[in-house]
Amino acid sequence: MLSRDDVASESDASWWRQAAVYQIYPRSFADADGDGLGDLAGIRSRIGYLSALHLDAVWLSPFYPSALADGGYDVDDYRDVDPRLGILADFDALVDDLHAAGIRMIVDIVPNHTSNRHEWFREALASPRGSAARARYIFRDGRGPDGAEPPADWTSAFGGPAWEPVGDGQWYLHYFAVEQPDLNWDNREVRDDFLRTLRFWSDRGVDGFRIDVAHGLAKKLDEHLPSQADLDALPKGDGGHPLWDRDEVHDIYAEWRTVFDSYSPPRTAVAEAWVQSHRVPRYASPEGLGQAFNFDLLEADFDADAFRRVVEDNLALAAQSGSSTTWVLSNHDVVRHATRYGLPEPANPKEKHGYAWLMSGGVSPVLNRERGLRRARAASLFVLALPGSAYLYQGEELGLQEVADIPAESRQDPAFFRNPGVEVGRDGCRVPLPWTTDRPSFGFGTAPPHLPQPDWFASVAVSVQEHDPDSTLSLYRKALELRHRLQTAEQLEWLDSAPDVVRFRRPNGWEVAMNFGAEPAELPAGTVLLASSPLAGRQLPAETTVWMQPS
Ligand code: NOJ
């Protein structure tokens, strides 16, 4: 029988290199106090569930005090817990419980912007132009008489203008929602405060950090601001763009690295950096954050060549930085992969997969749920066998589909409100999890949940799946347990295969074959360890992945 070979003695300091990390969106995971909003006690009540998934770590999306203008990515206080989610003692208890279960804890750090309720921003509004309080943010005089025109015509990521007036002729930059003023990272006080935040959570036992908008902190805004058209025309891959992926951002992470390395084992970090591929290794380097998200599979078509190319490219990039790569199929910002894979490819390749379906409220094009789930199970099994870390998003282990028909009055995502008729936003992947078949909230809590759950959640609830050996939950449990036992050096060797099949072998003989095609292919020789759909004879069924070992 294959076993975990050369990594068995891996030191504690490199636990993250091939970790299975499960993203928890805390407000939608489990609600212990019955207010309709998930909380830290809710997560604690599900440690058994997390343990049974054989995870290496969980990543908590923001749980800090917040008005939820952007699902918690608008942080009022970086060193506290939202009172609706608990108190610091609950956080400490959660870390203890997770550690006792052998699961590490990664928290989200949101350094590009605070919320507009952060004490610094309140102080900035109450202070005059040119004050030290305003210097922590990006304030500019408006143009035109009395500064009534914005300093530039920039558009925010969620739609609408990126500059907001404050009533005295000055405007502040908010690249995201109006409630998310951008910080000025040239300001020493801002830098020091984040170092303090990193120490604060590290001292509380946090093992690592996920860094939001990691490529956006360093900005170079001259007296004369470029127009949006100028910005769009500037190259983004040379370190010189005024807003994105500037070379100086790495000076910030070099300072963070000294904090990370002052702990034993060193704290880890993973960058959310939407940058060109050749720019990723610096974020992932050991002198920087240490690891960076690779979203390429999340954006790839369900296609053998596309998947193989993405894997090759990202293993090469990881080798360049000395880091390990990261695989992501779903997260809290995108249409769930079981749904993406059940929809036709968009006619316009620039359109996000699932966009038209979401905009139609889930009506057109028609979603093939069965196919989407079959492909999702195959893709997940493929990803879980690759060298590097796998980042999983809560609910994907249930094969959960996106919820498309959330009524306008229940929606929360600022992208919906700031883009009327153009975006519906990301609420459909953030609907609270179904734990049981019982209303009002399918076991999420005792009150109606903060986002409405559809009736079909009953059929995919944890209670329905956990005793069914063929369920997606059982598949994830088996795969993650096996992955632990089989983990090996961070390499793979490609094996010859039919055109629609991608096959590789890991150094200890662990072999993987994924059939992307609509027709069965030949099953490779060897003993099957796990398959994403039922096998019949010596065939590898359509849209199926198998894990094998030599006989
Ligand atoms: C990326 C986060 O993943 C997303 O949810 C958020 O809206 C933006 N950053 C702004 O913080």
C-alpha cells in the first residue's frame, strides 16, 4: 500500500506547503446564538465536522467588527471580534479547539482599506485638510470651483465613482465600496499599526494570514492624477502602474516577514494578488509573503489541455519562488464550481463563467446540475492530488451549487447595489450552509438565516450526505484522508494518455487520471483507490477522476 513517504519527517515550519486549507465564511457557517448570523461559537460547535474532513488548516474570512458593507471586508477594528460573532475569548477558545484537533488557523488581513467606521477614518473626517489624521488615507482636493468635481474620473471595483466627497472640497479614494476608504501605505503609522495587528493575532496562536488585495497597497499618486482611460492603458506587469502591483509593495512584505519569522514556527501568509503570472513569484518568495493564490484553474475551461497547461505553468512559477503553489476552484467571490461546470461556456470569452445565468436569476442558460456536480467532483479529486496546497471553500464538500434566485431585497453584496442591472454580486455562494433538513435554516441556527436558503438545500444537507458512502461529502472525506496518507514530494510526472485524459504520477507512485471527455476512456492499469463517479469494468467514465496505485 502506498504511504506518506518523504514528507513524513517534514518540519513544522513547512506545514503549509501541501496543506488542505478550508475557507470558512464565518457569518454563513453555523449560527450558535440564534440571531441568523454565523458566529465563532457556531464554528466551535462544528469542530467534529472539520476534523472528519482531515484538514490541515482553516482560513477564516473576516470576523472583525464591521457594518458588513462588503461582507466583513470593511473592517472597523483589526484587533477585535464582531460582537455579533463573539468576543476575543471565543476566538481564543476556537484556536485552542482547532489546535487540539490538529487543525491550524489562518485569518484574513484586509490592509488596502479600513471601513469608514474605523476610528482613524472618523478622526480623518473630523480633522481639517492637511492633517495627520487625513494623511493615513488618500485625500485629494476636488477639481473645479469649490472642489465640486472628483479629483479623477476613476471607477470603483464595485461600480460607480472611486472618489467620494467629504463636504469641504476634499475627496477620498475608495477603490472598493464607498465604506472602504483606501489607506495610505506611505504613512509610517499605517505600516506600524499593521505590524502590531500581525503580532496581535500571532500572539493569540494564529498560524498564518490571508492577505486581501495584496497587490494594491503601494500606490503612487502624483499631483496630477491620470484619467481612468490613462490608467486602463498603462501596462500592469512592469511594477510601474500607479495603483497595482508596484515594486515597492514588496518593501511592506519584507517588514511583515520579520514579524512572521520572529515566531516559531514562522507564521505563514498567502497573497491574494491578481497580477500577471511572471509577477507572482515575488509575492510568494520566502522574503515576502511566502505563498500566493493561483486562480488559474478557477478561470480555466473544463478542458484537458487547459488544466494541464495551468498545472505545468504554476508548478514552474512555484519552483521559481521556492514556494509551493495553491489550487483554488471556488471561494467567496466566484460562482461555485459545481454550477460553473454545469453551464455552457460563455459565448463571449471575456464574460465570467456563470454571469449570464446569474443575471437571469438562474433561468437562462439552463443549468445542468447533475453534469456540474459530476465535473466538480472530478475536478476536486484532480486538485487534491496535485503538488502544493489546496484551498477549499465551505460547502464545496457538499457539492453545493450557487443560489441564483435571491430576491433583491435580501441581497447584501455592494456589487449588486452599485451596479444596478449589471451585476448581481456574490451572495449566491455565501448562503448559509445546510446542516440538516429542518427549517427555518436547515440546521444553520434557530432563526431564519441572514441570506435566504432555497428549498433544494434539504437534498444536499450534511445530515443527508454523511451516511451515504456515495455522497460528495463522503468523497471529500475519503479524498482528504487519503491525501494525508499519500502526500509525497512536490513533484509530478506526466504520463501518456488519450487526448481527453490527463494523467500524472507523484513520486511515491500515487497515480491520477482525469477524463474530461464525454465518452469513457481506458482505465489505466493498477488498483483504484478512489473515483469521483462509479466505475464499471476497466473503463474510466466520462468526466471522472481516479486515484490509483500500482498493483
Ligand atoms: C477581495 C475579497 O476576497 C473580496 O471579497 C472583497 O470584496 C475585496 N477583496 C475587497 O476587500
